[in-house]
Amino acid sequence: MSKPIVSVIVTTYNRKKYLKETIQSILNQTFSDFELIVVDNFSNYDFYQVIKEFNDLRIKPYQNKN
């Protein structure tokens, strides 16, 4: 797998619904040569599970620890 041309960065904290909508919107774009870096600031839900549900290797999740 080659390195993507574009990196998209999304930050989030306790916005599960909006995070899902945001990720889906990014994945729906016609341009597909990107990585999506999602940084969570230790939300109160299972952040990694939300990311896993998309089953897309372009998504790179990171979670800050409190």
C-alpha cells in the first residue's frame, strides 16, 4: 500500500453521533487517496469500537489519555 496523498485530521470529544456522520461524509467523497486521522480526547464511549465499525483501513484512530 502506497502512502496517501492527503491526510485528513478530525478531532473529537464526546460527540459519537457527529463523529460517525463526519467520518461517513469523508469516506463518501469521490477522492479516495487519503488517510483519515481521528484523534479523540478520551471520550466517555468506546471510541475504538466506533472506528472499527467502519472497517476502513484508511482510518487511523488515536486516543489521548486523561
